[in-house]
Amino acid sequence: MTTPRTPPPPPPQPGLDARLIVDHAPFHLDVSLAAAPGDVLALLGPNGAGKTTALRTLAGLTPLTAGHLHLDGTPLEQTPPEARPVGVVFQDYLLFPHLTALDNVAFGPRCQGIPKAEARAQAAEWLARMGLADHVASKPRHLSGGQAQRVALARALAVRPRLLLLDEPLAALDARTRLEVRAQLRRHLADFEAVAVLVTHDPLDAMVLADRLVVIEEGRIVQEGTPSEIARRPRTDYIAQLVGLNLYRGEADGHTVRLDAGPTVTTTEHLTGPAFVAFPPSAVTLFGDHPTGSSARNLWQCEVAGLETHGDQIRVALTGDLPLAADLTTVAAAELDLHLGTKVWATVKATQTHAYPA
């Protein structure tokens, strides 16, 4: 009798597979993350949501209470931080102040047992890729913010990690440098063949740099998807504010959604049941008097509760029939003579709203 052969185990799945459960009473983190090699995953959320805890857990700096952490099929739960195939770019970069850019980058390969000359040759190559060939002998205090960020990225990549962690990598840069370094970072991440996880508060960083967004609030995932999916269909107030939309929840009946906030909104979508309605502040038109002859199906009486500069426009916060935000040109705001307490009428065309199931 032939004994049936036991089938071989399936090959390990490349990439990241993790469920991170961390209990630090009263805070509780429970998030699941999965990403394939080449993916850039961005963790977004308000302060205290758990983004940094998740990143520290991936790095091995915060232990798991429960769950699992697999990288390329290998469990890492018991692996000390220094033995993990993980590179980290910290918010403040944490470059060694007494070492040159070259030796900062060579530090990781040297810790992996690579001879000094070879490690420095690899470091020089990484710095050249970052456009820093002329700064190999510079110490951190002589580098600009953008240059220091690129040295930190080169140092993280020099150990050839299977997981790259970036903690607010652009937060320390001024606006002009941030724009330039963001574009450079996007190019480097596009060439990275393993998994990258980015923590950021900046929605533009996330939208530009990441393939997928994971939004965390109070230690749990509230929404995930591609940047376009998140921007088009936000599911919490935090996400709506992040992507610059007015967002409401209500009950849909055909082309009308009765909002939890009270009034109704007419939409072009036909839905039944719980629904979200969203529209950008730019879709809101304000009138000093009740508009006559307007084609807008949605009309609410409001009161100005706040005014602030928003890019080259004025962002108007409104209360009343429906709390909302409106964007006006400075000329339009001046013509309406807006100030705190001004009574206005707000209209939004049905074609400028977007309704989707809640």
C-alpha cells in the first residue's frame, strides 16, 4: 500500500502581513495591515490615533500584546529590532552628528558585517543616487533640511530592508523644500522593491507618495483604499476635512437624502437607505438675500461663524440650517461684506453633490 505523500507547504507570501494589537491602557490598538512588495502604504489619522504606535510595533520598538507580524512569510514577533530587515527614517532624521554623510550611510552595512571599505563604497553609491555626491564629507550640521532627509533615506535603504518605515519624513522641512523633496522621495519609493509604510499628517504627502491609504482613528481602521477612493468617498468627518469636503450622513430615498443634521439634500444619484453626501466647499454659492431664479435644488439659510485665508481664497465656516464650509474669492467675500454673524443663503447644485451608501 502506497502511503499518500504529504503536499509541500505553500511558499511564503512576499510582503507584509500583520495584525497589530497593542494594549497600553486606556489606549488599545488593533489594526491589520497587508502590502505586497513595491507597495507604499500611508497611515493617516488625527493625533493620538495610533499611527506612531503601529510604526513602532512594526520596527520592534513596541512589543505586540497579541496578533502577528509576518514579513515575506517570516514571523518577526520575537525578532529584536536590530535583527529585523527593516529600515527607518525618523521624523527628526536622527543622523549621527559626529559622522559624515558617508559614514552615516555606511553605518548600517558595517553593522551587518560588511567590511569598512565596501560599506563606504556602497554608501557613496547611495548618496550619488540621492544627488549628494558632493556632500559625502559633510557632517549633519552643514546639511540643509532637504539634504539631511535624503541622507537619512539613504541610510535606511543602504541595509537593503524588506520593510521601509517613514515617520513624518517631510515634517521638518519648510514649504518650498518640502515640495522639492516630496517629488524626489516619490521617485525613490517608486524604485523601492519591498514594502514601504509612511506615517503622515499631511494629506498631500499621502496622496502623492502612497499607493494605498489606511486611516486610523482611536486605534482602529475606519477606512482604507486608494487615494482616489478615499478622496471621493470619505466615511468620517476627519477624512472629509482631510480631503477638503463637506460630509453628511442621512437616509436616502431616491434622489433625496434626509440628513441626520435635519435638512434634505437633492442629489443626482438614486439611493435607498443609509447614505453619505459630500460636496467641496467650492461648490457652495453664497447670497446676501434669498436668491431668485437660482437653478440650485439645495438652499439653506446660514450664518457666518468664521473666516480664514485658504490658499488664494477665503474659507467661510457657516452654521444654521446646515453647518458647512464655503470657498469664495476675496472679491466675492468683499462684495457680500462677510463678517462674523452675517446672515447668508447657501446653495449647492445637485450635480455638484456626491451621494454613496453609508
